[in-house]
Amino acid sequence: MSEADESNADEPIPDGMVRKKRRVRKRRLKSSESSSGKEEANKLFAKAKELLIGMHDEDEDFGPVDVAEQLRRLKRKKEDDRPLDEVWGTKKRSTTWLWIVIGGVISTVLVVVVGLVIWTNQDGEKVDRTPLGNLEESLTPLEDDALTWFYDDSVTFLDEAKKTIGMLNQREKLDAIDKRLRESAFRGDATVNFDDWGSPLLTNAWSQFSWSANLVNSSNLTGSKERAYVSLTGKRENGTPFEVFFVQGNEDQLVLDWDASIGWSEMSVNQLAKEMPLNEIFLRCRVGKKPGYDQSFGQDNYSGYVLTGEVSDEFIFAYVNLDKPGGKSIDRDFRLLLNYGSGVSTEPPLQDEKVTLRLKFDNEIGAEGQFEIVEYLNDGWVTP
């Protein structure tokens, strides 16, 4: 009861009224509220204890920690206790993803750099080409003195070859180009026709540009001559493939074998089919053989072959007289080139292999005459 109430209690009560006293009960705490309060206090005490221990462990000098540091650590502690989805945009998670992204970018750059290095060094690889044109890596040069001049300074020679190709692509002056071409007994004083060169040749890694060092041997009948040459392959600007050939010149420089590179012949296959010359013709062509090509005309047996020009629909059939002196030797060279009937391999015979030969039209073979192969010069188009 307040002092005002006590003073009022001493005053007389008016007639007809009764004085009443109000009792105020003290609120009794429930047992559950009391226990929850204790739990909250215990949690708060444990939290403070962990905070103090954490501050002590994180401080390198084990010294006192100011209020700002305590608040920072408490905030970080609360952040760590949150679910992962709530911490997604925090500095900790952002930093982790940042390192992942940086690592991915660095890895990508390294892969690109390694790829460029491999393509750039492709020119320096020493490879050998099989008759089909497949490349096989070779760690050592071919064991022949004819190729020593190239392997001793292959990088310089390949740079010179690219320069020659670039000059022909740009259609530079013939005087400068002639000095970079192999001498030809057939071409004589004839000038280079740029139309025969065709679409410009690409010599970068993206065009599958590659090289191989090879040896060409003439047949036994032509003296078994030998010559080393370098074959460069790739694609032109119009997407078609190319193969050009370089040999060692008179002054030990690398010169382009123009005749072999463009497949020059005294007559094309199409011209031969139309004109049927009776004299021997020097021909660069592609050769193939299948069962049923062999024929007999009169008393002589002939081994038949199909000769194809640059265009596949330009072809003629030609025959080797097996009953003439040297005929079986010529036929054997063709069969070895095509892997035909050798019995060494179960693979089917090769087709459209490059070859250099001489042939003529003989009007006494058969009823209407036939083309006769009179000399097998060498495989491929580079002559010794």
C-alpha cells in the first residue's frame, strides 16, 4: 500500500460506503521459464568462453584483444555457423570461387601455348612417308649420305623452301624465281606458267603443312640412279591438297623441282588418248592395276595397267609386253610399287600411285592398237 493510500485510510468513511483493501500478489515464476533462463545463461557463458578461447588462439602474440577485434571475430563466428546457402555470397565463398576460375583460365592458356609450340615445331620433325602418304615419325635420319646435306641444316633449307613458295604465291618476277628452280632438260628455255602453280600454297601449321625427306631410285634398266629430295605437303587456299618437291641444286642450295611439283609431262593423259603418238613420250601419271587387266595379243602376253592424269576421268590403259627383253623386269617394278600379288601382305593392292615412265602407241597390238609401256623410269615424280 502506498503512502497516499495509508493517509487516506485515516480519514473518516462517508455514510453508506465501505472501505476495501486490494492485495497485490507477487508473480510466481514457472519452473519452465526458470529452467530456460538457466539454459540461455549457460549458452551465453559457453559462447563467451569459446569466443575468449578463439581470440586467444587466433592472436599470434597471445596478447589482449580490443573490442573491435572481438566484434569482428564474433561476426565471423556467427557467419560460420550459418547454413551454406546463407554464406554463398560471403567473401570467403567468393574468394574460393575466384581461385577456381583463375586456375581454369591458367590451365586453358597453358593448353593453347603447348598446342602452338607443337604445331610450330612440326616443321622440324624428321618423318618418313609410306607409299600411301602416311607420315611416320623417325627419330634418326635415313642412313644414306645422299640426305646428309639436308639434315645438317634442315631448318635453313625449310625456311628457304617457304620463301620460294611465297614468291610463287605472289607471282614475283621470273628472273628471281628461275634461280630457285631445278634445271630441266625438257623445259629448256620455256618460262614458268603461273597458271600451272594454281591456288596459293599455305605453309602454316593450320594447313597441315609438313615435310619428309626421301630417296628416289631409278630402275635397273635406267642405271639405278639415286637422288635425295624433300617433299612438302599441305593445303592450298582453296582447300585442295598439294605436294611439292625440293632437291639440292648445283651450289648446294635448295631448289624447287618445278616439273615434279606440277606433274609436267611431254603430253597429258588426255592428249595421249586423242593423238596416240607412235614415238616414246615422257609421262608423269598415276598407276593402278586390277585383276582382268592382263591380255594376250597374238603370241605375246601383256600385263595391263590403268594410267590416270590429274583428273580422275582422264585415263588410258597401257600394257607391258612380258615376252620382250626387259618386259618382266618392268612389270616386276610396277607390282612392287603397287604391292600387287607379292604375297607379303594381305592388304589390297595400292591404287593411283605416282610413277614416271615412257610409253608409246603401238598400232600393231591387237586389232586397233594399244599403248605400250616401254620403260619404267622411277616411282614418284622426282627423277634422279
